[in-house]
Amino acid sequence: EAVLTLLALDRAGAQAVCFAPDKPQRHVINHLSGEEMAESRNVLIESARIARGAVQPLALAEAAQLDALIVPGGFGAAKNLSNFAEAGAECWVDEDLARLTREMHK
């Protein structure tokens, strides 16, 4: 989701700015076996790997500096930006994402 979104924005001439929470991933998965791994990874660092470059901490995102907000989906987003994967409609949302989303709608 993230890679194709960034590609489409680039082809449209838009300047994308990437943000991610600076916190540990809730789970690290071995995608060959589907098993959870015991190691710890940082969401911000993993996001930089996916985005192939500069990713800023989500806590630094300011709505006044953005024209749009795109949140790529996927199970990683459901687990690291909220607990929707476990709690469904009763979930919490990352406080920095919730703040930014509210600011974008003002």
C-alpha cells in the first residue's frame, strides 16, 4: 500500500512527506513462516525501509504543513496505529494520528 501510494503521488508531481510513530512494533512477524518472532523492531525505522528514505516521527506532523493525509492500510497499520485488529469498533487510535486527523479536519 505505501510503496504504490508513494509511486502514484510521485508520478502526479506531488511531494510526499512520510511520518510514522517512533515506537516498538506490537509484533514482529517472520513472513516466510507466518510465525511471530521474539525480536523487537521500531515502527519508524521499519517505515523508513519501506518508504526508501526520510520518514519523520508522527509526533512532529503538523496539519498546517500538509495538503492531504493518506494513511496506507494493511495489517501492520491496524496493529501499530491502533488496536483495531484485536478490539474492532472499541479500539483506540495512536494519539498522534488521532491529533493529526482532527487537525486536518478543522
